[in-house]
Amino acid sequence: MKHITTGPRDLTVDVGDTIELHLPENTSRDYCWSTTRIGKGLNLRDIRFVPSNNPLPGATSERVFYLRAKRPGTWPLSLRMRRHMDLSAALADMTVTVT
């Protein structure tokens, strides 16, 4: 099992490997990365926001996606940068059950 850190490019990994995908993001302009398609052989484990070390407005931060390769095959991964206000309610709907 390996941990692969990369930008958006085609990869070849082994089952069980973790992919750490770093994408630049400028939240001061209200844009963020989100997934639009993840192949069935990949498992999205986590999404994190890493703020910039630069305190000035407009500084570029990072959105980091953590995926696990769970079965052999060639799997698509599509991400899209869009403005927060362009996210439809259907895409933001969720249910959380706590027992």
C-alpha cells in the first residue's frame, strides 16, 4: 500500500493505494473544487481545505481530495471548480442520522 501525492493527471496505482490529490483554489473569489464523478473502483475518503500561508486577500489555497483504490480497472475521476452560489440545492442536500 502506497500513498501517492499528485496534481490532476492520469495515474496508475495498486489496489489499496491512497491518492492525495492537491488542487489550487481561490476561495476569496468564491470558487471551490467538488467531485462530479468518481468511478466505482475508487473510494473518496476525505476532502480537506488547506489555507494559504499568505495572509493577503486573494492568496491561493488548496483543496485536497483523499481517495483509496479499492478494485482493479480503469476508473474516471471528474472534478469541477465552480462558484459556491452556482451549487444547486439538490447537490447540497444531505441526511445525517445520529443514534
